[in-house]
Amino acid sequence: MTIELIPEFQLDPSSKTQIANLLKACFPEEEFHGRTYFKQLPHYRLVMKEGELIVGQLGLDYRVMSLGGQPINVLGVIDVTILPELQGQGLGTKLMKALGGMVSKYTDNVDFILLIAEKHQFYENCGYTLVKQKVKWLTIEEHINYGLQENEFEDCIMIKQVGKKEWKENAELDMFGYWY
Ligand SMILES: CC(C)(COP(=O)(O)OP(=O)(O)OC[C@H]1O[C@@H](n2cnc3c(N)ncnc32)[C@H](O)[C@@H]1OP(=O)(O)O)[C@@H](O)C(=O)NCCC(=O)NCCS
């Protein structure tokens, strides 16, 4: 089993097809229209492979956001997926831990890893904390931009501190872009 970080623009056709199929199998309630992404291309993929077979993957979005008016460097984790027939065997945890290990020394470049999730327990086991936040974000659906939205969330935003900055709960988080 290998885990490799690949810039999105360097993905080969076979990997793109496998990732599109993986997303479709793992999120049957969503319509991906054969794409490798739901709303927007990520910047990187962390890909777990057995030989040429992609058994799991996640997307990574690296951007500046604003938390309580202060800039923070955020590495966003998107669409964590493990092949359905291999779920529940620790591979998802292995992938998330590989991400944590890969990022941990870049404390000057990444303040927080952030993700939006329903499966809190899985991510809590990997060191992530659920936070309560006012959020401002750009709504994109099926390649149409619907402008800015604002709302308060307490059951889906999870973070892991990487750098020295402390997370400010209840402060406004401006995502400076789309909600992944
Ligand atoms: C979520 C997912 C990535 C986890 O990967 P995995 O390899 O199955 O997870 P692991 O085997 O490492 O399991 C780790 C823990 O998460 C829990 N877990 C796994 N899948 C879960 C699920 N679907 N719902 C709730 N908890 C889950 C397991 O109970 C396990 O806890 P335990 O060790 O205390 O029993 C994988 O199940 C998946 O691809 N699911 C479909 C897509 C999805 O929902 N992605 C997450 C979007 S937020």
C-alpha cells in the first residue's frame, strides 16, 4: 500500500476515472456527473494505492481564510473516500494519519487543517475537534456561482491545529471562497 501526494493538474486519465468512480460509489446520494470533484477542483490529492488500484483518496484545498478578522492558513480536506468493499478496516484512519504526519512539520505554512463532516467520531479519532462557528462562504452548485451566504454551524466544521495560532470559537470564519 502506498500513499502519494499528487498535484491535481498532474492526475493521469486512469487516476481521474478511478477517483470519479470512487466518489460516485461513496456518495451515491450526490450527482457528480462523472467528475472528480463536486463543486471545484482541489489543489492536491492524497491517493492511497494498492498497485495501480486507488483504494482511497482525499482532496486538499490550500487557502487563506479570515478568523475573527485575522488571516489564517488553512489546509481543507475534501471528500475523504475509501473503496466501499475495503471500508471499516482502518484504511481511512491510515490516510488521515498520513495527512497529519505530512503536514505537522509545516507549522509556519499551515495554521489549521479544516474539514466539513457528518462522521464526527471518525475524525475525532484522528485528532479533529468540532467547532461552533459563524461562517461566510461562496455558494457554488453545478458550476453556477450563487454569491455569498452567511450562517452559524455547530455540527459540521472540524479543525486540527497545526501551527501556533489558537482557534477562536464563535468568531466569524470567512472562507474567502467556496464551501467544500
Ligand atoms: C468515512 C470513511 C472515509 C472512513 O474510512 P474507513 O477506512 O472505513 O474507516 P476506518 O476503518 O479507519 O474506521 C475508523 C473509525 O471510523 C468509524 N467509521 C467508519 N466508517 C464510518 C461511517 N460510515 N460512519 C460512522 N463511523 C464510521 C469506524 O467505526 C471506526 O471506528 P472504530 O475503529 O472505533 O470502530 C469511509 O468509510 C468512506 O469512504 N465512507 C463513505 C464516504 C464518506 O462518508 N466520507 C466521509 C465524508 S465526511
